Amino acid sequence: MNTFELDKSYVAPTYARFPVEIVGGKGATVTDADGKTYIDLGTGIAVNTFGTCDEEWIAAVTEQLHTFQHTSNLYYSSPCARLAEQLCTRTGMKRVFFSNSGAEANECAIKAARKYATEKKGADAYTILTLCNSFHGRTITTLSATGQDVFHQLFTPMTPGFVHAPANDLDAVRKIADETPLAAIMFEVVQGEGGVNPLSREFVDGLCALAAEKDILLIADEVQCGNGRTGMLYGYMNYGFTPDIFTTAKGLGGGLPIGATVLGEKVKDIFSAGDNGSTFGGNPVACAGALNILSRLDEKTLDGVKKRSKMIFDALTGAPGVVSITGLGLMLGVETEKPAGDVIAACREGGVLVIKAKNKVRLLPPLNIPEEQLAHALEVLRAACAS
Ligand SMILES: *Cc1c(COP(=O)(O)O)cnc(C)c1O
């Protein structure tokens, strides 16, 4: 059997895969089993921060592989400690818990918020408010946090303690906060799976004021919009506030599984021994990869993200068949006159991989995609939207 047949026979069919088998890649391109190369504007959903098989990242990961590949969290290890230091010194946060995915990072944030609220406000203040159209993960609890009923239906009962309010509706949030003692408000500053929608500045300012007033923790889910993707190191930095907790994963490892829950001043001492754990969390190889990625998310790279973002806006704004462009930096959603699925298929024919977010074509290119390749990919995308 070939890969398609093996997958269809043996892999649980939870994904509607595109009919492409990736066999390799280099930089901003990937190659399929027929030898066709594509410019990859999806990066494994914002994971391959500097593209496929990036040499510097491979060197960092390989060096650690030859040093030691894993130890348990019963011992100290340098990559884990140094990555925590970097995450804190680059953001002003205080402590990090490491896991392996975005969902786990959010689970940990939820535990931190519940413990903080229980200690500060009593056992009734466990409720966490999240936004409609959010996405926080696939475990039962992060699914409960996810404000999209379609994901809940077949898996009830959901974990209690979550309420949802429409994004950018401060009155709705205030009304809930007046009726229910809240532990935290958790949100993506740019909703990814929900359609690449940035929150409004006024709404985020309002959340900050409300949180200060009622001692509600602010949790920024930076799993997709973090790690340079929006043109700032973390997405919340575009909004001029510091969350009490932020979570990240996807692009942090540059292609290896890692999750991080980053705790600020208010919650820096919330956890003690035994409160959380993860066998693979803080894995030295994943941390070595993440250290390399973070070290390269400097001003020059972030300026490059902004420049490439402008190229995309310039190429697509007002283009035939393009209705609107939303998002920040290199996390963009393109609303098209044609169904997004048709545009995605036409791009694939033309040698460009893009993905979907709700009704939009989603662009998540490597942060260092060469400008000529981006320009070429944009020509293909423009043609796909117009025809
Ligand atoms: C992808 C994503 C998650 C879940 O991450 P996994 O690594 O798939 O568990 C959580 N939050 C946001 C915003 C995401 O984009």
C-alpha cells in the first residue's frame, strides 16, 4: 500500500487531509511524493518558524541530540533552565512551566488561575471567561474553554467553569463579570482558528481595566500568534499590556513539540512541588530548538516580518476576488469572493500551500521567507482569487 492507502486504512480519520504527501523540503519550500515543489505559506500551522530544515536550528537540535536526548524532571538540565530564563527576560515574566503542546500549556494556565482564585477569592471563583470563536485546544477542558459549540456537541459533558462572551463586546464581558466571580479571562489577541481576527485595541484596554478592578487574571493564549508571528515577539505586545499568564507552543520549538506556560508577577509562586507535571515537558532537544528560535527573533527578524506583511497587504488589497485581509504580521486571513476551499485548491495546483481558517484563506509563511518567493506565491494567490 502507498502512504495514502496506509493512512486511510490505519490512521484515525480525524483530519480532512489535502491530497498531498510531503516527503521533504528546504526553507520556504516543501516537496511532495510526485516531486512537485510548493512554496509553503502554512508552515505546519505556524510551527516551522524559519521554514523546513533550517540549518541553524538543525545544528542546535543535533548538538543536543548528541549530548543527551531526555532526562526526567527529577533532575536539572541546562536547555530547560536557559529557555525559561530567555522567556522571562525577554518578556518581564517570572516563571515557566514546560509541556508539549498548546492544549497542555493552556491546561496549566487554567490550573494556575483556579489555584490563584481559590486562594485569593475562595472556592467559588473558579469561572474562566473566554471569547466566542476562540480556540484553546482539544483536550476536554481546553475544548470547554474553546468558545465554539460545534467542537463540544459530541463530547459532553464539558468541564464546568467556562463562560463565553462575544469578542470585542466589553458590555457583555462586564455583565458576566458582575454576575459571576471570575478567576480569569483567557483570549487570543489574534484569533487564529476562529478566522484570523485581531481583537480591537479598545476591547483589550477594557479587559485590562476590568481585570485590574476585580483582580481577574488575564491569560493571553499566544500558541499561534506568539513567537514573532505578528511582528512583535508576542502578540500581546502589539496592545501595550502585560498578561498575568501567557501560553505558547506551535512556533516556539520551530518544529519540535513544546508548550510553555509563562507566569507573571501575580502568579509566579502559585505552583509548588506536585501541582503539575509532564514527563516530556522541558525535553532538552525541544528546548535546544526553542532556544535557537528565540535567539533569532530579534529586531531584524521582526522588522522583516513587518516588511513581508506589508508586501502581502500591498499585493492583495483591492485585488480582483479579494474581499478583505485581516490579521497582523505574517498571520493573515484573506476573505475571498470564491469559496476559500476553491482558492486553496487553485493555489496548490499553482505550487503554493495555504490553509483555511473558517471562511478565509489563512497565510502563515516562514518569518524569513525570501521576498522573491513570497512575491511569486502572491502572484499565484492573486490569480487563484481572480479566476
Ligand atoms: C493550535 C492552538 C492551540 C492548541 O495547540 P496544540 O499544540 O494543538 O494542542 C491552542 N490555542 C491556540 C490559539 C492555537 O492556535
